[in-house]
Amino acid sequence: MAVAERVPYDYQHEFRTDSLLGLKIHLPAQTLFLANAVAAVLALAAAGAYAFLMGFTRVPAISLLSSNADGFGRVFTGHGVSALILWPIFFEVAALIFVSTILLGARIYSKKLGWLAFISMVIGGLLLESSILWGQADVGFTAYVPLVAHPVFYVGYIIFAAGALLAIANFALSLAQARADGVLKGSLPLVTYGGATAAILATVAIASGLVALVPTYLWTVGVFPSVDPIFYRTWFWGLGHTLQYVNVSAMIVAWYALAALTFKANPINEKYGRIAFTLYIFFTVPVLGHHFLVDPSLSPAVKIVGGSLFGFGLGIPSLMHGLAILGSVEIAGRRLGATGRFGWFRKIPWGEPGMATLMVSMALFAIGGWTGTIGTTEQLNLITHNTMWVPGHLHAVVVAGTTLSFMGLSYYLVPLVARRQLFSQGMARIQPYLYGAGLLIMMITMGWAGLIGVPRRVADISYAGASPDWFLPMNLLGIGIVLAILGGIFYVLNIVLTLVHGKKFQ
Amino acid sequence: MSSLASPEQGWWKPFPRHEKAWLTIIIIAAVVLSAITLGWAVMGKQNVPVASYKATPEQFEKQVADFTAKYQIPGSPGEVRVPEGQDGFMMASMWSFTPALHLKSGKPYTIWLSAKDVLHGFSITGQNLNITAAPGHAYGIRITPDKPGTYLIVCNEYCGLGHQGMTGKIIVE
């Protein structure tokens, strides 16, 4: 009797070999990567459009939308949702696909799961954006209950979150499959390890967000009589805060990748960076406490230990990565013949877009780390809480740090995966400096305004002329906004034109 | 070794000299910052208020109303002179802080603050004191005003359509 022999399915026809780095690229993974990257760039463009309207409202000399009635509530909610939720998470999903499949020469675990995740995230994102634009969700991206938005807003959040969880599951399963297929031998590459850190933190963040948002949705449709504001706030920041460390981990993955791609700079000790990534998982979650430093609901001990002390601990891994990456750049510079203490600095290819984004992103993120440490100190937060200091800090870490590093990475990954040359190398060369200069001005003027007490999230700060000294920094902020928006346009235009008009190569 | 490829076996090596030195420096920095924060909480003069109690919006509203009725300044509705040695009460609601409080310079007071409807932020402009007013919780702010004048309170937690017009007053005599 003949026994049918099980022939393993041959996946080789699903791959192509890339001519730039010699990577074996799984075609379904390539399409999914591009879909998520395009959605990310579109979300960033939306965030930029909201930023324009919001920014020039906050500049008193312009006062574009001078009151909430003009739609300021929509604009700042839209800016937060697009810039803090949609753009980074879509990009991070693309990055996770890259580090778990394309980089390893592995295949994606499930095409179907990948597309289900993507489509859920797109539908969730569209529900969020449309409820905001219709003026049914003037609640800020934080949506603190009992402020209430249309149920569609919460449904959008929940569907988006569920989609992101599916994408993370696909990432984990792809890695397991790469191991089973035998393409992944030995330890994970450092950037994949960092991606896994981001994925673990993202799982915690999204689960926590669901705990806040599902009951809130049920409240808006009348199933629950109320949702406790403090309960919501706590679980929401389990999402909101932890998500920022998903962004930070992904940003550091981008830093390591940019240093390696543009300057062949690699850290001398593999253990150092991996331990630093692991420390993020340990320190991040309790630090959501720093959102409650001036709340009546927690004891001082919880505030100081969870908010402040763990907050200082969070600085440790970031500073470790900073040394490892700058050190690797120094070594790469010395390999090129640099001498003296700082000779390697001159060897850095400052005109290379990836290296420029790496250096600008690291420098500005360091300032953001400093402003954040101030914000997380219990007593100093009494001064900075909910003032312009906070957006000043956020723009340093999430925009100048994370967003800029993602931009830099996409200058390499998008052409590699789309097989098209970057539309304009010149634009890409100027963009990091333009964007960085704009953000630096924004960080300084917002910080200054915060220290003299200008509140965040208001359309108009005149209060019948109560604080005339508030106007100077808020007007100077406008200069930074103009430069940053130009930098943002340079990026979005360049990527879109690359995908549409970039010269094809094999 | 590259960040983009699997490391060779045996990568679990002791940290090199510079990495070790840097790690030591940043751990010391974190410990020093922690010690300063803890020390200041015990010995410093300006700290985050610690007193609080639970009160439903209805309960707190009654406290504010009783307090206002008792100490209202004749002829100035909505303005209350807080007697020395007594606690003041203030309610944050969409979109005002009531009542306005008159305090004496150089005297210590505790002002109890809560919110009627949604989260509000309590910020005394020019004084850099920013705390949260949450429904269900009364928060006791201990202050000793040191300069006479009228101080504007603005809401710094987004609270809906009238947020930017939400103000209150403390008058120091």
C-alpha cells in the first residue's frame, strides 16, 4: 500500500531578491509593508493639516480659529488622534513587518491576518477622523469622561486598536515561523529585538486602552449609567503613556538602522542595547503615574514612586542607547581615518538624509528627555502641568524624536520596497534640518510660554488682557510652526512622488 | 556585527569600559534626582497638596453654598471673604470657578476645590500653581498669599465649548 508522502509547499516563488541590499523579500509582506506605510504617510499629512489650523490659532497675532465655536475642538482632537495614534501606529506596523520578514528573508505568517489588521485599522481610523470632522467629537484625543463624543468615535478607537493587536499577533507569529522555517538562526538582530520590545509594550498599551474605551462606548450608548472619570483616566494613560514608549522603542530601532544603513555604524556590544530595550518594559508602565501628579485621587507615595522615581529610571535606557549609537558613529568615523578627540565628527556624512535625521532626531530627543524629566518630577510638575511646557515636551520627543526618525528610515525603506528611486534627494537632504530647526524653535517657545503659565488646549489666551507677557513666546512660536510645516510638506510630497513618479529599478 | 543581522554566537559579553562608566554615571544621576525629589517632599516648602476627601458633586455643592451664604461680602454677590483660620471652598464647573475668594496677605489658608461636571484644571496665572479638579474628589490646596492683588484663575484642562472663557478670581488684601 502506497503512503502519500507529504511534500512541503514551496514558497520560493513568493520571493524576490532585492538589488540594493541583496535581501530576499517576501512579496506579500512587501505589499503589506507598503499599504501600512502609505496609510501612515496619509495620517501624517492629516496631522500636518490639523497642525496648520491649530498652530496658527495658537499664535495670537494670527488667531485663525479664535474660539472653540470656530472648530478649535475638532482641530486639536484631530491633531492628537492623527499625530499620536494613527501615524505612529501605522508606521510601526510597517516597521514590524519589515524587521520580522523582509530583513530576515522570512515570509509573513498570514497574508489574510495582515490584511484584516490593516483594513480594521483603516476603518477605525476613518471612523475616528469622520466623527471628528463632523464636529461630533470635540473632546481631545484623551476624551476624558464625562466629556462625551458620538459613539462612532469610540467604535473607531476600538476597531483601530483591535486591528493593531492583530498586526502584533502576525508579527509574533511571523518570527516564530521564521525560526521554524530555519531562516532565523541564532539570536534576533538588534533592530528586530527592539521591534519585539515595541510590540510587547504596544500589547500592554492597547489592552489598557480597551479597558478604558469599551466601558466608555457602552456608557455612550446607554448600557452603563456612568464611567468613573478617574477609572477612565488611569486606564487611558495606560494606553497613552505606554504608547509613547512604543514610539520610543521604534524610534531607537530606526536610529540603530539608520546608523547601520548610512554609515555602517554598529554598536560594539550587543548586550548593552538589548538590556536597554528590556529596561523599557520594566520601567514604562508604572510611569503612567506621572499623569496624575496633581490629581486628588492618589497618595503622595504612589505619585512620587510611580510618577517621579520610575520616571527617572526611564531615562536610563534612553541614555544607554544614546551612548551606544553615538559611540558606534565615532568608531565608524575613526575607521575612515578620523583623528583627535572630535575628528570623527567631521567624518559624519551630514548631507546624507538618513544620517541627518539620526543626528537631529537624537539631539532634539535629548532635549525632550530633559523637559520630560522636569515634567515627571512631582514638585516641578506643579509648575508645568497642563501648560505649554507639555506640548513643548511632546513635540520634542514624539515629533522631533520619533516622527523625524521614522521619516529618515522611510527615505531608505520606501525606495527599497517599492523599487523606485527617491523622487528628490535634494529635498530629503534639506528636510531634516528644516523640520528640526522649526521644531527646535517650537520647543523653546512652548517651554518658555509654559514656564510663565500659558495653558495648553485653548483657542484664545487673551483673558481680557490679563497676562500681556504671554503673547511674545506664543507669537514667536509661529516661526517654528512655519518651518516645521514646510519640513513636513517636503517629506510627504517626496514620499508620495516617489511612489507615483519615482524612477523604477529592479 | 551589524544591528541588522543576527549577532554571532557568544555576544553575551561584559560591557566595555566606556559603556560601564556611562551606565554608572546615569544610575548615579537617577539616584540623586530621586533623593532630591523624596527629600523635597519631606523638607521642601512648596509641594503638591496632599489633603483630599471624597465628596459627590451634590455634597460638595452644598458645602460651597453653605460657605458662600455664611461669608458672602454684602453687596458683592459671588464674592466671599474667607475668615482667618477657616477653610475656603471653590467649585469648578462649566465654565467658571465660584465663588471668588478674598484672602488676607500673609495668612495661611486651605482652599478646597472640586468639580461639578467634568475634569477641570485650576491654574493661578503668574503663580505657576496647576492642579486638577475632579468630580467626586475635593482637593485641599494650602496657600499663604504673600502679595496683595487680584489673581486670575484659568482652567487648563480642556472642558468643552466654553473652556477658553472659564476663569475665576482670588483677591489678596
